[in-house]
Amino acid sequence: MDKLGPFSVGLATAVTFVIINALCAAAVALWPDATLDVFNSFAHGLDLKPLKSTGPLDLGRFLVGLISLAAVGFVAGAVFAWTYNLVAHR
């Protein structure tokens, strides 16, 4: 088996998180109630409607979330690749 490059996997995971976050933000901007209904289905019966934002999507909050998720994605991907290399190659 080939080893995974922690940087490459981290970068791929970060880009994936950024794309998902951008698509989610677009869904919230275009269909806020429907998007909230979908996330309610993910929450195993919790009602997330009280958390609904009362204003439009703020660009600053969007960018902070995007950068934060990219960082989390990079670290998660790098740790995954490092762990995979550790346990998969004897």
C-alpha cells in the first residue's frame, strides 16, 4: 500500500470543507427554512428553529467560518493521513 501524504490529504480535506461550507451558506441564503429543516433531520429530533438567524448572511462571519473550517479540515486530514500511515504500514 502507498503511504498517504499528510499535507496532500490535509489540503484535500480543507478544500472539501470549504466547498461544503460555501454550498451550505448558499443554501441558507436562498432557502433558509428548508435548510433548517434538513439540519433538524440531522439533529435526531432536536428543534434547531430557535437558533435561526434573524438577519441576512454576513460576509465577515461567512469568511471566518470558511477559514476556520479550512484550518480544521487541514488538521483533520493531516492527522488522518499520519494515523493511516502509522497503522497501515507495518
